[in-house]
Amino acid sequence: MTIKILGSGCPNCQLLEAQTKKAVEELGLKDIPIEHVYDIDKIIEMGIAFTPALVINDEIKLMGKIPSVEELKALIQESLKNNK
């Protein structure tokens, strides 16, 4: 599983990263790396129109919003099920 946070590093991007790390930790999935992509060209290449964005297993899950830790946990769990 791969998890990427896409954004310039603004406060909302940092908050999404922190929330995602907390969700991963609460799910007991500490081995899953979380990558933060800051490069605007790469972000555009991936089809992101609004940041922050969350990409799990190369699938865009969120753009332009910061979900709760519980919402993030649900997205991660859904991706885990679909990845099997």
C-alpha cells in the first residue's frame, strides 16, 4: 500500500498529513509509508486540481478538503480490502 499527500506544504497540507499519520497509527499500520509530494509539476501530472489531496495506491481519494481521522481510517481500510 502506498499513501501520498499532495500539496505545497501549506497549513492544510500539513494538517492532512498529520491526520493521515494518526489514522495509520490508530489502524496499527505503522509500516505503511506516507509520502508528501510537494512538487507542483508532479501534482498536476497526477491530475490534482485542488490541494491538499490524498492518493492511496495511485488512486485519488480526496482533493481540496481535510477529512476527520475516522473518515481517513475508512478510506484506508477500503483501500486495504480492494488491494487484496
